[in-house]
Amino acid sequence: MQRTILHCDMNNFYASVECMLDQSLRGHPVAVGGDPENRHGIILAKNYEAKKFGIQTGEALWQARNKCHNLIIVPPHYEQYMKYSRLAHEIYLDYTNQVEPYGMDECWLDVSGSIRGSGEQIGNEIRQRMKDELGLTISVGVSFNKVFAKLGSDMKKPDALTLIPKETFREIVWDLPASDLLGVGRATEEMLANYGIRTIGALANASEELIRRKLGKCGVACIRFAQGLDNSRVMEYDYESPVKSVGHGLTTKADLENSAEVWALMLALSQDIGHKLRKYDKRAGGVQIDIRNNQLKTKQWQCKLSPHTNSAAIIAKAAYTLFERSYSWDYPIRSVTVRAIDLYAASAPEQLDMFGNVSVVDKKERLESVVQEIHRRFGKNSILPATISRSLPKLPTDREVEIRMPTGMLS
């Protein structure tokens, strides 16, 4: 049986929720902007009235105001976005239990063989329900796989439905830019353009050997996507994808200018990582750091951990040692990310090397387990390492929101 996949994308989600909650904003150019004091002073979302002025997601607030002097900028209200995201999911679940979120405002639905009607009928019914019940609009792509369903939802906005049948997909999508295809980012687009591959059709007919040599298995997957050969399934709504890494990163309110500030931040970030590793019953076999300087250039390094551990202190020390060895301080630092990688089940056996100090690791892990229990009973800040117990004025103060991301497209 041929599959019927929907991709539902809530139009200008953040800005649409703000305009729905405050009717006085309707008809005016509106953008949702981050907090300049926390160095998140960028456009997070904009409505179509603002888009007419050329305002783009990700640009600085001052740049947006230069383009549109009467632009209304409102702060983000993440709790409301999460609420309406959940309400949208409840509507989707009326049609199928195979609802796979892709961020906060997008979902794939598998409605193959549904008694509720064809994919097109179900898509239009969902569009109407979203307007009637939530006051929001969505664009829907309907196709025979996830990649083309998402491509369809991007083709017509707002409040539209695009059908990409298996029989005629080449005529519909092969003339589109290669960058429209899921998996083709800016760097991949530039590399493909160097070889004259600018459309989805050209990618579909490209040399697999060339693409594999230049882009590896992800490039070969993109060829398969362009050929309509994606067969990745839409996961059930309650499916939890395997945890492959645990990371935490922050953009600081002011540039970090010395190693002591970096160490304090890495130690603070690692507290959350250690907690999540225990939550997922995992140990890390490696550490990765991402350092972005104030020129917005990012560099990444990683190293192995032996023995494997869930200790925040050990992860932080490994991250800092890696940083000290690798970063040249050509520029001050704007943001730092620490990530635990090469995860193993906490109960998995491990081949130890001659130089790993197992007793020290075990002692730190037991100590941090006690600290975690204190956090659970008395709050996250009830007990902290001395280095970060003092006020860290460069840390941002805005709330973090966890977003459920996709399970992955490679089959």
C-alpha cells in the first residue's frame, strides 16, 4: 500500500500566536524578538506584514527597525507557544497515532489507509480545525514520503495545501532549487553549486560516487531524497528516540575574555549534562566543545573519556583541558557549548586502559549522586560547586525551553 504522509507547518508560529492573543497587533508589522540584554537581540519570528519589508528571521533588532520604522517587536512567550503546540498535536492525534514532531511548530502525520478520507481531504479538514479551534493557520504538504511532504508544506504559505503525488513528483519538484530539499543546508548547497548541481532534479541525477566523496553518506541520502526514495517511517507520538548525545550551551551577556570565565561557564554547563546523563542512565565516552567567538565563527573539538563517566566535574575538566589545548584566544568568546558524546548504558561493560583512575571516577560519581538528590529535594541551586556559587554576571537570565526534535531521516 502506498503511504500517505502529511507535513503540517504552523505559519509564522511565534508571531501568529502573539497576534492571536493580542488582537490589536493584527494588520501591523509584528516581530517576536529576543532579549538584547541577554545578547539574544535578534528576530525570532515575524508575520507576513513584517516580511513585506524584507525582515528576516535571525537578523538583529536594529537592522529590522531600519527596514521598518513602525515595526512592533514583542518579547517571546514560550509557555504560550508550548501550549498551542500541544493543542495542535491533540488535533493531529484525532487522525492518527503516528504523529512525529519536528520542532515546536511542525509535525509529520502518517494517515495511510485512513477511514477519514484521502490525505488531501484530511489535510484540508485539519487546516480548517486549526483556524476554528486555535485561531491559527497551517500549511500542509501531502505526499508519499516525509521529505516531499515537508517540501510541499514549504511550497505554498500561508494557509495552503500542496499535493505531491508519486506519479508526477518529478514534474513538480525537480525544477526547484536543491536548497529546498530537506538535508541540503547552506554549505551543501554551495558545494553542489560548485559542480553545477543547482536543482533537485540535477541532484537526483548526480554521480553517487562524486557526492559520496564530497559529502559522505549524508550526501548519498540527499540523492535518494531527490529521487523520491525516502522510506523513513513516521514515528508514534509517544516514541522516544535513543539519546545519542547530551549537551548544553549558552550565549553569554558579554564576551568571555579569559580562561577563568570559560572554566566557570563550562562547569556550570556540565552540571546540567551530568544530571541528564543520570536521568537517561548513560555514561559518556567522550566530550565535545563548540566555541563561538565574537566574530560569530565557531570551532569544534572533541576527545575521548576513559573510563566512561556521568560525572559533571570530570566532563567539565575534560572540556576545559580540550579548550586550553585548542583555543588560541585570537578573539573573545561569545558562546560555549559542552556536549557528552559516545554514550553508553550505565550498566554496559567497559574495557579499561592502564592509565584510567577508576576509583577517582567512582568517588566523584557517588558524590554527585548525593548532590543530585539534594537538588531534587531542595532545588537546583541549593548546593553548587564553589567556583559557580558566586554570581556569574555574564550568564543570561532568560528561560530555556526544551523542544522535542525529530528522530532522524536516515533509514
